[in-house]
Amino acid sequence: MKKSKYYIGMDGGGTKTHAVIMDENGAVLAEHFAGPSNFQIIGVEKAAETIFTLIEMCCESVECTVTQIAAVGCGLAGAGREGDQKRMENGLKAYSIRKGSSLKKVIIESDARAALEGAFHGNAGIILIAGTGSIAFGKDSKGNVHRVGGWGRVLGDEGSGYYVGRLGLTAVTRHLDGRGEKTVLTGMIAKELGLKDQTEIINAVYKNGFDIATVAPFVLNAAEKKDKVCRAIVENAVIELSWHILVAAEKVSASSKKKVKEKIHVSFIGGLIANDTIITRLLKQYLAQNFPMIEVIRPMLSPAAGAALLAQKFLRS
């Protein structure tokens, strides 16, 4: 039997969970995927079942036992508050005891915190997350974590998929009314989403729970096709997202944005900006032209690996 200690990291959301197992030197030895583990949606018991199944799969891959796992770090959607973290931690520990393999140490953090740790291999930097919502997390050289945004769709989420989609739908309503400029977006959502007139749009949004963020890709597509209205929406989102980064940079460097001189690494995460889209390109261009101290880099490690690093740091602290 191998005597080495291992660390397992999880990145869990509403649709899937990614797990990695690391050795003491931080090398990823194996990875596995399973179903959802957002305990706010599926409950603590179901989430614990998913996580523990992945722990067993990781152990099988490296031929170790659960008792050889020094710590398990879980970066989970919905785990941003201390009370929720404790609830999930207790639930996972209780589940492992019932399975006859008690876990030694369990660390529950938000999925964003795990992503931040993985993006810069535990070092300082800023992640900008823009999917349905938007938020920035920065980590300074002393290990302090700073947050900007994340106020939700009612109070914030500027530059997010929801924000872009809502502005896109508003542009369509103005076009249909004759109060605004024409936009090709009107025809796009009529053809692709079946929203052709006032009645269909109002029913979809106010009665049928239509996901407004699903309009965002059409806005980006229209902007690529030189539609002036959608291009303006994208440029607006770029400014909003850049402010998330710049304020986070102030906090990370403990100075005003005009005085930030040292290089600060930023990684883009989330469906709206992680890939090569017009909004990603314009955001990188805007930052390079106006704030040369910001350097956009790809994440060094996955959020799951970041969660494993958090587990290691927990034991060392």
C-alpha cells in the first residue's frame, strides 16, 4: 500500500463536478467527472453522494484508500457564505462516516475562490468571471482575497450575459415600437427563439421564465456583423467589466488605479469571456491601450486543482 499523502480538489456546479487528485508535490495524478453538486439546488445529501463517489474514483485511480487522503477541498457553487460552507462540510463528513470511510479534513469554499487559487497556481492575481452574472476576485501578495461585483441581476451583474441579453431585448422592443434604431437582433431572436412580437416577448419574459442571458450570444453575433446597436451594447459591457478589474487591481495593489505600476495578472472565466469572442477581444484591447499594467493570461490550473491547493494550504496553516 502506498504511504504518500494525497489531496483531492472539486469544482462543483449545477450540472457537473470535476475532481482531481494531487500528490504532495502538487502534481495532478488523475481527474474524474460526475453530476451536479450545487447543494443549494439538489440538497446536501445528494451533493455529498456525488462528491464522495468522485473521491472513491480518484482513490481507485492512484490505488490508495480514503484514509490516505490528507484533505479534500471543494469549490462549490452556492458556498459563498460561512454558514452554508459549514452545513456542506458537516454533511459530507457525515456521509463519509456512513460509507465507512471517514474523511480527515474537508474544506468547503466557493467555486470562485477555487478558480482564483487555480488560475495563478496559488499566487496573487485577479479573475474576472462573466457568465450569466459577473464578479471579480483578486488575491494580493499577502493572501488576502478581495471581491468586486457579484450583486446579482437586480442590483448589479454589469457586463454579464444577463446584462447583455437584457440590453439586447430592450433594443429589440425599442425597434419594434419605433422608438429606437433598427437592429438585426430583432430578426435573429424571431427566427432562433420564436420571439417575433410584443405579445410573445412579454409572455416569454414575464410569464414563462425565459432565460434572458440566452440572448447574449445573439447580441455578440450581431455585433460581429457590424450591427451598430449591438456593437454599442458590447462596448458598454466592456467598460463595465473593465471597471471590475480596475477596482480589484486597486485593492490587490493597495493603490489607486492611476498609481498601479506593478504587473497584475488577470484571467477571464465564464461563458461570456472565456473563449475568443468580440467582447473578449475588445476587453483585452481596451485594457492593453489604457491600463498596460494589466496582463491577461490563461488560467494556469483548473478550479478543481485550485481547490486541491486550498486543501494543502489549509493543512499547512
